[in-house]
Amino acid sequence: MRERGIQLYRYLQVHSNRYCTKEELVTFMQIGERSVRDVINWLRNKHVMVISTSGAKGYKLADPNNKDDIEEVLHMMRELESRKLEIESVQKCCNKFLIQNCK
């Protein structure tokens, strides 16, 4: 995973002025979509800020000196928080069902 992470990081660095599409990364890395997402998550676990939001098609390295990138990271945080709340709501529903039906 480390080699793929470095490979993807370098590609995103070279193309840091734009979003790179999932399809573009699949072609470049010669791996599937799921594997690309796994590498993106690996980079994020290494504290590399890779931006991806519902409003932008693709992935981009965040530049801390770019106000637009900072806004995109804030937007990404709000989207993640919203998804987290949705998941918690579904978990509550599951718990209630199990408590009521699995005695």
C-alpha cells in the first residue's frame, strides 16, 4: 500500500491545480475504483489532506495557502458530519428493532 500511496501522492502533486477524476486515477494506477479509494484513505490516515466533496468530481491535494482549498476542506467536514448523523440515526433504528424483537 505504501508504494501505491506514494505513487498517488506524487500524481496528485503534479496535478495539484485541479481535481483528478476517479476514472483518471484508475487508469493511471491500473487498479480498480475500490482500490483507489483505499489508497486515498491510506493517505488520509497518514495525515495527507486529500479533498473530495459531493460538489467536485474527483480528488485534490489541499494546499494550506489556498483559500479555496481551505473552504473545500470545511465543506468536506460539514458533509462528513452530516453523513455521521445519518449513520447514527440508522444505528438507533437498528438498535430499537433488535431490542424489541430479539428477547
